[in-house]
Amino acid sequence: MQNAAEAESQGFLRLPQVLTLYPVSRSTWWNGVKAGKFPKPFKLGPRTTAWRKSDILALLAKAGEGEQR
């Protein structure tokens, strides 16, 4: 199991950071994760959930492509 400091150095983002980049409500985000619309999270500890930074950047790139069309 990793702690939060290790996660940050390996390119993980916690939910507040994710929502800063992809501005939706917490409930919308979690519904999107459940539906498979957003990347799945990783449990870094019993009370620590995070997303890979690369997954979030890919989501943003995909969303940006949709806006340009």
C-alpha cells in the first residue's frame, strides 16, 4: 500500500485535484465513474482514493477533441 506522498510522486491525483481539471460536481463524477464514462480510481489506502494523472489527462484530451468538432 502507498501513502499520499508516494502517490503524488508517481502521478496520482486526488478527487479535489481531478475536479479542478474536470469541473463537475462530486456526485456527477462518481456517477460517471460508475457508468464507465470516467476513469476508474485506485485505492491507495483504506481511506485514500486517487486517479492516475495519465488517465485524467487522456480524459481531458478526449473531451477537448469533442469540443473542436
